[in-house]
Amino acid sequence: MQKLLILNCTLAKAGIERLNNLFTSIFEKYDIDFEIFHLTDTIENINEFSHLIISGSALLASQKNENDNKLYDLIRQFNNKRILGICYGHQILAKVLMQENICRKSNTPELGWRMVTLTKNQLFKGISNPVFYESHLEEVFDLNDDFEIIALNANCEIQGYQYKNLPIWGVQFHPEVTYEYGMQSLKNKLANNKHLENIFYNE
């Protein structure tokens, strides 16, 4: 039996609800069995799940956070199962797989809609217009040969990876974000943080 666990790592209460609604609208459309948990939740029935998605977050993966150990343990319990890390999830997943901190502040952070170069990988099947929502101040760097780089752009050399040809992927961009959701998120961020206009893109 296949069942998807979605881990929402968003911090703000309003953001948690918005992301829950976004994921629900996506996976209900495809009649996929799933449950959404928050980063702070205790998950009792992990063995019921065959797939894991780890969302983005305002947390910084390069720093220690109070829920790190719980998140690391969750990832390890999905050994030999399908995992997708998105943005912060992409960074945390790489840390667990490499067993060291390979996340850093980006010299070229991104906010907005960005063109990404994709390799031929099963994760990207059916994608014809690789423009994605980006919102990150940090990046993954210096991965070892266990990782295949499957996506990149001019600002970020590791926009995506696959681990050891296993069904374990990380993507720095946000494939889940719709245009409407992304524009609302951009308005909120730019209204409250004028300095972010310097890293805004609309490709």
C-alpha cells in the first residue's frame, strides 16, 4: 500500500495553513492517499508511509534548530523509500545523507520565478517549461560522488540532485508552488522586506 507523508516545515501559523491547503489541492486532484504533519508533530505511524516530502521553511539549514534530531530520525526511517526534499527539505536531506554540514549562505540568493536547467531524470518527466518559484538564502554545495546533479542555473549550481540512483531527490526550487500562490507569497515577502527586491527575479 502506498501512502505519502508530507512534512510541513513552515514556521508562521498562517503559512502552515496555506501550505497545507496547497498540498491538499495538489494531491486530492490525483486521488493520492496522504497525510500532512507539521515539523513539531510526533508521528506515531511512520511505517504506514511509503513516500516522504519535506517542505521548505524559513529555518536555516546551516544552523542548528530545535527539531533537527526529530527530522533527521524521520529521514533515516525512510531508508529505501521514496523521498523528495524541497528547498529547506533539499538542504536538510543532503546534510543527513552526507552526515556533515554542506549548506551555506548563498552569494546569489533567489526570490521569484527562475529558469532552471534540468537533466533527463525521471523526476522531471513531463516538464516542458522549467520555470519555477525560488525562495532561498542558502544553498547546498560540494556534494560527493554519491550524488548526481540533475538541475542547475546561473545562480545555484545544485538546484537538484538524486542520491545513488535511489528514489531520493532534493530540489532547491519549489515545484509545488502555483502562480497564484507564488505571487501572493512574493507580495507578502517584498512588502515586509524591501531589501529582498535586490534578489527578485521574474523569468
